[in-house]
Amino acid sequence: MEFGDLPGLSIQDVMDQALIFLIVSLRFAAFLLAAPFFGSRMVPLPIRIVFTATLAAFLMKRVAVPSIDDLTTFRVLPIIAQELAIGLSAGLLLTILFSAVALAGEKVAATAGLSFAFQIDPNSGGQTPLISQIFLLFLTVVFLSLNGHIVAFAILIESYTFAPIGAGINYLALFQVGEVAGATMFATAARLMLPVVTVLFLVNITIGLITRSAPTLNLFSFGFPITLLAVFLLLFVFAAPLGFAFQDLVISALGDLGDLLRGAALGQ
């Protein structure tokens, strides 16, 4: 009994497929590294690697890639830089916009006298005020409940159609979107913190007038507990409006993500 040639791949074909797999995975790998929640220390690195590999395996036969001749020469270096730039820009855009809630929480904590209450931030590894952590967790719940992660992945997959691998991108558009995202972050933080900070400012003025008219009252023993009660009550009252504000922030950020990836394509 004789056996014919068994079907399979040659070693060179395996290496070519592995190189294509690597190139396809770069955009999502860079996005998961820089995006909020996915890029935090709460998500272990092996999980991100497995997730990126799964997405790359799904996309290998669905996206156009340059010829293997381009991938095996120095022409692959601009392609790698392009894929990393797209993924990092997309992730950093969401990170910058979502940082508005952390900035708003920091200003609320400073006004309420809670700036000394720090907690380790699992996203950055540093210390942030407790109210900022509450806002970030609130935003994460809203983001996941709206399926924002699925929408972000869908937008990133769609980007392969108008910004194919190796087709070149508009790097200037990426820098310009970063500048606009920074301005949007400060404006959004101001809108989020303004109601609470305004009421706390009026409470502090009232406490100052009371302690001025009654000098025997100690500012720390009298004013600080009232400020704490006021900020907790305000956060409770403004929970629903903040939820709607976070929902608008998520929807706007996903829209900006789509605009970024479309603007990165040459000729758009």
C-alpha cells in the first residue's frame, strides 16, 4: 500500500502566514494597549494577547493585506508604523475623552476637601481621588452597558475598508484629532463638574459667613462635616443626570473614533 503526498503547508508558507497574522494583529494590539478599560492593569496581558490573536485569526481572510514580497522587505516598516499609529491613535482618543470624568472628579474632590482621599487607580497605576475613581467606574459601567466595546471593535474592523493595510494614512489628521480631543476633554470636564462645584461653592460661602458671624465655631469641626454631607447628597441627587451625561460622552466618543479613522485615510 502506497501513500501519496499528504496535504499541508511548506515551512515557507507557514512563515508567510505567520507574518500576515502579525501584520493583521498590529492595529488591534495597539488599540487594546492604549484604549480605556482594555489597556488598564485590571486586564492581564495574557488575556489581551489571546484576545488580539483571536481577532487577528478572524480577520486574516477578511481584510486585504500587501503582497508577501512587500512584507519580507524593508517596505514592511512603514506598514508596521501605520498600523501602530492607527491603533494607538484610536485607543488614545477614547482614553483622552474618558479622562474628562477623572478630571471632573478631581475638581469636585478638591472643592469638597476630599483631595486627600486617594486610591490606587488600576488604569494608570497611580493615585487618584476617590471621587474620580467613582466617576471612572460609573463611566466604565455605562460604556459596557451600551455595548460601547462592541461598537468600538466594529468601527476598528470597518477601518480596514477605508484605511487598508499598507495604503498609507494621513498622519496630520491624527495629530489634529488629538488636539481637538484634548480641548473636548477640558470642556466636558467643566460641564460635568460645574453643577456640583457651584453648589459646593455656595455651601462654602454660607459656612464662611456663619463662622465669621460666630467666631467661636471652629471651621474644621463645623464646616468640614457639612461640606462632606453636602457633596455626598449632591452626588446622590446628580447620579441620574451624570449617568445621562456619561451616556452622551460615550456616544460622542464613539462618533469621534469613527471620524478619526475615516479622516486617517488618504484623500479624506
